[in-house]
Amino acid sequence: MKQYLLPQTERIYKANMHTHTVCSDGDFTPEEIKARYKAHGYQIMAFSDHDFCFPQSALNDEDFLALTSYEVAINEHNPRSPYDKCYHLNLFARDPENTKIVCFDPVYGAGKLRKEPDLQGQLDLWSTEDREYSVDYVNHLVEEAQKAGFFVSYNHPTWSQQHYPDYIGLKGIWGIEVFNSDCAQGGFGEDDVRPFEDLLKAGTKVFPLATDDVHTAKDAFSGWIMVAAKSLAYGDVISALEHGDFYASCGPEIRSLTIEDGILRITCSPCRHICVSTEFRCAFRAQAPEGELLTEAEFDLHRWYDLCAPGKEATAYFRVSLFGADGKNAYSRPYYREEVEGQF
């Protein structure tokens, strides 16, 4: 029986998962962000201002959903330096009214705040501590975030000047940015796929995100995720995100992604080539003939399936990359052998 890896839903929603407003260091009000992004076909925005959580549920309507989130920073030396190595993490609330600040550090928190939040009644919910630049501390913060009702993304590792030792030991992160428009505009490369691939090969289950990290007009409308949710209700969207029912893109569209009897089939918008990567030195590629483009491809994954050592089913994966003619790419999440066991 055919298995739909990207769920078949009535609608698939376009989302930006990294947004700054005048509440911290962005140029636009939340209302302006909504208007601009709705005009470009977006239905979901995660408002992720720095260090304080500002729910924007008042912006919700039948065609638009605001996700409650915020971004925390952990710098190597100077808390406010733009040049030190750093970790930036987005925390996404499962409950839209959850505004708890995890591991609150007043020094970091004061850095980019413009709009003074109403702290009354919230301080007793916040733990206060000095943030420490280390993998162990980030893992502690992620664990505390999960306990507090959030799931966490790891943002722009290249812009953050981070290398393999800075991220390979991270645990519990839900997503990682493979594209960040603000960082790309600043000259830090348009694709940041290597850390994503490194984490997958180390056995870390993490999903790819393409985001705008919008602060100014130049950052907007370059990276997004397409979410296959049952509806635009907050709970349905959060459930789809946590399950990984989405793909990341800067242009190409995945229209269907199925597997049946070990054959992976993809239909998509026109692309130069389509690749399937795995945790092994086992990969597949469909290349369009000269002067043409692909809108579909299929791959026999039996060789990948047979390479998996017994007991490694939970970490053996494949993932799909689309490469557009204009140099813009899209990435699926990893699909694990244990998820497709019945297709072989």
C-alpha cells in the first residue's frame, strides 16, 4: 500500500518560523508583518522576538495563525557582542498563552528589548541564571524549555561562527535552520546544510527549517516551510510541526512524496535535479537532460534498506533535496527506516 511521507491534507500552509518586530530589533510592527506576509501567500508566522515572549494571538483570523515563540542567545564572551561565537535558539510554545522565559538572564534579556513587557505575575514563573557558552548548558536550556512546554530550533550555525564541536553534542533540538535569509543577505552563505547532515549522521533526529529571520524589508520572503496540517488551528499546526509534516524551501515545491514496495516517488515543481541522501555513502540522483527540467522522479531504495545494520533501524534515514534551475533549493525531513519498514 502506498505510504504518503508528506501527508495528504486539504491545504498545505506556508510558514515563516523566525520573525522579529519592533518589540525587539525588527523594523515592523506585528500588524505590518502580518499584512506583508499575508500578501505573499503566508498563513503562519512565528513571532520570535529576543528573550521576551510576546504572544500575538490577536492577529489570528481564518487565514492567518500567529505562533507564540521567542529567541534566546548564549554568547561566548560579551553578552551583547555581535562578533563572538554564539548559540541562538527559538523556543516555540505548544500553548499560545505560554510566556514563560526559560533560564532567564537579565543581562541578555535587556540587550534588544524595546517594548517593556508586563512582568507582573510572571516573575515567579521564571528561573533566573547566568547563561554559559557550552554544549552542556545549551542541552540544559533545551531540557528546561521542553519541561516548560516549548520545542526548540537551533538557528543559523554559520552566522554564529560555530563548528562541529559546538553542535555535534546537542540533544533534544527539534529543528535546525538550513537557510536563513537575514544571514544570507549578510554574506554568510545561502545554504547551511552541513550541520544538519552532521547531526543526522550522529544519530540526532532533527528537522530542516528555511526561515527569513526577518528584521528589515530585505530579509523577507526568501525561506519558508510548507506545513501539511489538518487545519490552521493552533493545536493542529503544532502537532504537524512536532511530527515533521513539512519541508523547507527557498523556491521548489514538493507536491507529493510517497513510498510503495521500496520505490520512492516524488512529484515537484520544475527542478534541475533531485537527490536522495542517506546516512551511508549511498545516494541517488535524478538529473534533467540538457535544456529540460524534472517534475517527477522515482528511486529504488532497496539498496539503502539492505545496507542498514541490525539494530540501527531507528537512525537509518533518507532525505530528499530539490535543486531548482534558479539555484534555489528545498529539503525534506529525514525519514527513518523504522517508519517505512512495511514497504520492503
